[in-house]
Amino acid sequence: MKIGNWFKKDIKIKILAFLIALLFWLYVSNVTNPFKTVTVYNVPVTEVNRDYLDQNNYRLRGTPRTFIDITIRGRSGVVDKIRSTDFDVFLDYSQIKSVSDRKLAVSEPVCLFKNVTVESYTPKEIDVQLYREKLKYFKVDLISSITMKPGYVLLSASVLDNSEMPVYMEEAIIDNIGSIKAFLELTDVDRDIVQQVQCRVFDKKGNEIPGLGKEMKVNVRVETAKEVLVSLVTRGRLAANHIEIAGNRVIEPYRVLLKGAPEVLENLKEIKTEQLDIDGLDKDLNTTIPLVIPEGTELVNSPEEIRVSIDVEKLAVRGFEFTKDEISILNAKNDGSLIYEIITDKALVQFRGLQSELNNIVPSSLRPAVDVADLGEGTHQLQLNMNLPESGSLVQRVYVEVRISKTPETPPEDDPTDEEPADENPPENP
């Protein structure tokens, strides 16, 4: 019993001694190596799962904050050794759920030293600004102001390669774009042109978005042609006594468009047809005739043959008969010394022309007359002059005979006062 009691008494003593030693150690430790709370600044944050952004078409605007401040507690002997790089802190991008997310949580910091407690850290969330990028194709509207050199026409002005402009940028910007326009201004154009044109971007309200079209350019092609008259080339003459009604000639088209080198087109005024044979033609003609294309040129938007319509009419003859009393005598002497007499009883004047035009001739408008100026006595054959009508032609000249004679002298009458009075009592004969 005494031995057992001794062992029990020894255990109690040992426990008491241990506790005393522990308390002493704690005391000494607290005195020589006390607990300490410090804040470690600018602890780097490691970004993880950054490829999650690309996989889900997220983009970061700006650079997120990649450091935090951590407050820790531990023995000064340990804490004093800790630096900002002695922590594991992570910013995990896979926690993004929507492009509208504005904050991402930072993982709980872990100190790489033992016996160190992380009491707090700030910030617990990192501010981020997210957006998506989007690819969209926009039709480029060409707004052109082109004036042509006289004689030239604009065939087309169009965007060459990028009739649709691919735009890849922030989704919000893409969704705000209403149109992309290219503005082209040219003057005195006489040839084909390919020119690079700066684009301008407009929002859906029609307002320009400054700077957005700076890198957007398109090549614009301007196609031109020269407009020239068609000249009909004919061979031969119409049948005798036939005439073309000039006002009724139809050449369709009477102008065509040609493309070619500028130096060739510059001096080109007309394009001729192949020869059209009208020799002996006595009726209307409707036909087609090929064009002779000048070397170095080609037709554009124009036929290779033209349609020709020629109206032919036989000439009619209309006669007008005038009696000698209807013919005037011009420039006769008015001193009464000569007598003028038209011997020809009637004069026939004939005109050849279109029947419709001849029907419009009024006989009284012709005013036939002969000119006897400076003519003396005798019989003269004189050309009949008249006011020729605007239409129709005189078949042949007409002549009339005019007799000019001297006015006969009138014998003087006897004066009774000049006769001697008769002797009433003649003398007797001796």
C-alpha cells in the first residue's frame, strides 16, 4: 500500500511539474516571443482559369486589381519573417456567370507559414468590367457625288471587295451600329477609276460614331462610258422622182455607249454604220444595220445593230396656170413713151414635191411677174419671176413673150383761126 501510494503521489507531482513547466515556458515565450498582429500589404493575387474568358467570349476592360492586404496573427518570430509572397490567394475567373458581373470573390488567403492565423483581408472582392466581343457583317452603303465630263455617262459606282464589312468588337458597340457608309466625291470624270474610300459609322439614330470607322476602308470602282451619236452611212440614190421624208427618219438608238482607253474615246464624236444600200429605193424601208465598232473600243449597254426606218415618197407635180392679165409687169417706164404688152395668153408653172406640201401652195402667193427694166422696142422672151414657195421645186423655167412698142404720135388738130377768111365778093375778072 505504501508503494502504491507513493506512485500515485509521484504522478501528481509529475503532472504538477509539467503544468508549472508549461506555464513557465508560456511565460518565457510570451516575454521573449510574444503574439503579434500585422498587416501584410500588396499580397499578389494569382489569376486562375483565365482561359475561361476566351472560352465564353468574355473580355476584360482594363486590368483588374491583382493584390490585396492581409492581416495575420502569430508569434513575432514567425510573423516578422512573412513577406507578401508567402501567401496563396487566387482570383478564379470560372466563377463568372454573366457579362453583367461586376465583382469576383478572392479565395481565402492561405499563409505558407505554420502557426499563423489570417484574421482578415481586404478587399474580399475584385472589381471587374466585362464585355463580349461580337462579329457582325454590315453592308457598306456607298454615298457618291460624281459629276461627269460632258459626253460621258456614269455606268456604275460600287464597292469592290467588301460590300459587307466584317466588324469584330465589343458587343454593345456592335449592337448600336445602324449603318456604315462610304462617301465618294469626284468631278469631271472621263474614265474608269478605282479609289480607296474611308468609311464612316453611324448609330441607329443616324448619328456618326466618331473614330469608329478610322480603320474601315473600302475600294470603290467607278465605271464610265462615252455617249456618241450614230451616223447612218448610205450608198446609192433613191429612184427618180422619189424623195426621203427627212423628218421621219428613225435611227434607234441614235446614241450608243462605248468603253475604251481614255485617249481613244477623247476624240471620238460618232460611230458609223455599215453602208446601207438605198440605190433605186422607191418605197419605205425598215431594216437593221450593224455598227462599225472603232478599234480599241467596245459597246456597253448598247446593241450591235441599230434599227433604221426611212420613209420614201414619190414626188408629185402640181401646175398653176396664169393668164397674161394675172402677170405683172415690173420696172416699166412710166413716162408713157412705150407700150408694154404680154403676148403669151397663158403661162403654166409647175412645181414638184410632196403632194401634202404642194397642196398648201396658194396660187395668189406666187405673184407672177416679168421684169422689163432697160428693155427697148421689140419682142422679148422674158423669164417669168414669182415668189417661190418654201416647199416644192420648180419643174422648169417659164418664159413669156412681151412686146414693147413706141407710143404712136397723135396728129395736131386744125386751128380755124389760122385759115384766111374767104372773100365774099371775089374780084371780078378783068
